[in-house]
Amino acid sequence: MIIRKAFIYLSLIVGAVIAVFPFFWMLISSFKTAAEISATPPTVFPSVWTLENYVYAFNTAPFDIYFVNSVMVTVSSVGLTGFTTILAAFAFSRLRFRGRDLIFALMLGLMMIPFEMLMITNFSTIVAFGLHDTIAALILPFTASIFYTYLLRNSFLAIPDSLYHSARVDGASNWLFLWRVMVPMSSSSIVTIMLLNAIVSWNTFIWPFLVINSISKRTLPFGLFAFITEGGVRYERLMAGAAITVLPVIILFLFTRRKIVTGMARGGVKG
């Protein structure tokens, strides 16, 4: 038993080190000089700690504009996705209509299609609507999620049917029952979905790279392109920009990691 526990803890420690090391290396590298970051063999800690890379990052890229754009996209995406997810999860968990389970199974099947295969269709749609190079183009394609609907549907199914029938007998409408009973009882799952969606929206790079041309409409991950020049990449400066970009997400995860784990556990198991 002791050997087994020691092996489990050792595996968890090794996994944690592997997961954290890239962030550690990014942060340490952002304080190095150009000579140190390309030195062979590489050094772990810089011999002289410098903030020059961060000064260059703020002077080169308009991080204030990128930050505002990222906040706008993230907040809008989280709000719209949360609303559509709640409605869809309620429909597939409580409402009775023909083909409900078949439709939901087909939707789950769509999760096997990678986003890269849908980008051309989404891009053509955005261009057809005249939304190319706009903030709306970063929001509209991500206002619904099958995966989040699946998680929340399982959480809704864990709520006893007796509550629903009692509310209906008392005269409560489906809309009232949803927002007064089901949403409060599934708050942990809903918060988890919103947090996961916020992290994904904040870190999205490929889609903004396709639909955004103007510098004033770039988000933080796309804004890192400012550190890639024709002469090559200055990695110490790129690491400083990356540290500025991921810092809000890391802080958000550190404060909400327990809710994410709890919500995933409740939403991933029915009953």
C-alpha cells in the first residue's frame, strides 16, 4: 500500500513538473538578455535580471488595445455561450419532443470534427455577412458549444423530476422553473463552463489570425505577432509578451481551479 501511494504521488509530482515547467521557462526567459537566451548550454536563471524586455514589449505593441479587445471578446463569448448552453441543456434534459435523443446524439457526433475542418466554412460565412476584420467576427462563431451543453445537460438530469412536475403543477412555466430552480441548483457546473470558455476565448489565436487584419482589433495572443520580424524572432522579447498575455489566465485558473474540478465532476456523471 505504501509503495503504491508513493508511486501515485511521484507520478503526480512528475506530471506537475512537466506541466508547470514551460510556464517557468517562459517567465525566466523573459528576464534574460539576447546572449543568455541563446547560450549553449542554456542557463536556467539569468546572470543579470533585466526588465528591458517588458519595457520593449509595452513600447512595441499596444497591449492596452489588445487587452480591451480580449476582454470584449471573452466577456461577450462567455455571456452568449452561457445563455445558449443553458437553454439547450434544458431542452435536451427536460422537454419532450420527437427525435430529441437522436438530435443530441448527432450533435455529440459533431464533436469528433476538428475545428480546423470548419474554419473555411466559418470564414466564408463571416465574409458573406460583411463581418471580416471586426470584433463581431471573433464572437459570433463561438456563441454555442456542444461540449458545454453535454456537461450542463448531465447536471440538469441529476435534478429530480419530482421538482419539475411539482413546479408545473403549481403553475410555474418552463422558463420560470429553469431560472429559479435548475440554474441555481447547477451553479457550480455553470460557473465551470463559463470559466473554461473564458480561458479558451482568451487564448484563441488561429481564428483571429484568419479574420482580423487591423492592428487595432487584435487580441492579446494575436498581438504577439509584433515580436516576429523579418530579421527573425527575439525570443526573450517574445517571452515577455507571452508572459503578459497568459498572466490573467494563470491568475484566473489559480483562483478557480477547485470550482472547475468540482463542476467537471458533477457534469461528467449523470445522477
